[in-house]
Amino acid sequence: MAFNAAKLDGIKAVLFDLDGTLVDTAPDLGYALNLQRARHGLPPLADDLIRPQASHGARGLLGIGFDLHPDDAHFAALREEFLQLYAANICRHSQPFPGILDLLAELEARQLKWGVVTNKPARFTEPLMSILDLAERAACIVSGDTCPQPKPHPAPMLAAAGLCDATPTQCLYLGDAERDIQAANAATMPALVAAWGYLDAADQPHTWGAHAQIRHPAETLDYLA
């Protein structure tokens, strides 16, 4: 499926996935995972192995860190251990991706709202956004447990649009994972693939049904009429 170069009319809000789109959280997620591996007598994993899994949360990280999957008997206990380690190290090195702060400032200058729709639980999303001085600026923060169903269900997208006083078609969503685009499509919300994020070599974003793929946050402005 080819991407569409056309501008989008009537956009009132730009919404972002958090991990891998708005903020580079992989260094701290990787730090927590390697702390956990050390507890269990395992050597650290290289950053380039961890990074592609950072958008997939504890499920993806425990998969590469311990070869564990959600149906394994030890998964729940190791997941909670990982989350405790991550909570204690949530913003050692995490920071907005290059160009994100400039994009947010330009959106605000244009009086466009912006917000976050993430599958990250609120107990991590809210402190991280606050530490980065982004929480007060965001028109909405929809976390993974804000709605009964997380992405790829459209419920979080619809909730965010409502908080921005916009219809889904008046919002533009940026994400770096297939479920981001699936959720946007299910909500009839145009979406861009953030290619600076945590895409894996096996990912095929041209098949996800996004409006376009962009390689730098500033390119978002190319799609706003």
C-alpha cells in the first residue's frame, strides 16, 4: 500500500504515542531490564537488541530478556519485578526525541492541541510526563489503563479526541507500532508512522494503512493544511 502525500484538512489536534514516538524511553527500559537480568545472574543485553522491543512494553522486553511469554508460569512475577525496577528508574535518560519539542512549540503557536495516547500504564505515564515538563502542556494523556481496552482497540483514540473537543477525523495520530495505526484506523483517525521510533527490521509499515511515514517530527507539519 502506497503512502499518501496529501495534506489533511481540518486537523484540530495532534496525538502521539509515548514510547518510541514522543519520548525516547528505551535507555531507561533497557536499564531496568538489565538490572533485572543481573539479579538473575544473566549478562546485560546490548542496546540495539532492546531498542526494537521498547514499544512492546514488559511483554516484549521480558520476551528478549528472559524468553518469557504471557502464558508462561513465571511471567507475572517477573513482569512485576521489572515494573518495580522501571518505576524506580523512570527518567534517568529518557527525553523527547530530537525535533519533538520544536514540533510541540509550533503546534501550540498554531493553537493546535496535542496529547498522548499510549498503552503505558498511568503509574508510569503521568510521572514521566511531569518530570519532562510536558504534562501541563498536553490537552490529554490517555494511558493504557484509562479505558477498558488499550490499543489496538479504538477506545483510547476516541477518548483522546473527546478530551481535545475534536472528532476523530479532526485528529492526527503519530505512532511507531502497527497497533498504533490499527487503533487510529479503527477510530477513523488519520495516522502517520514515526520512523524515528522503535521499528524492528521485520516491520513493514507500508502495509499498516497509515496516511504516510515520516522520518523527523518536523515533517508532521507537511501534512497540516
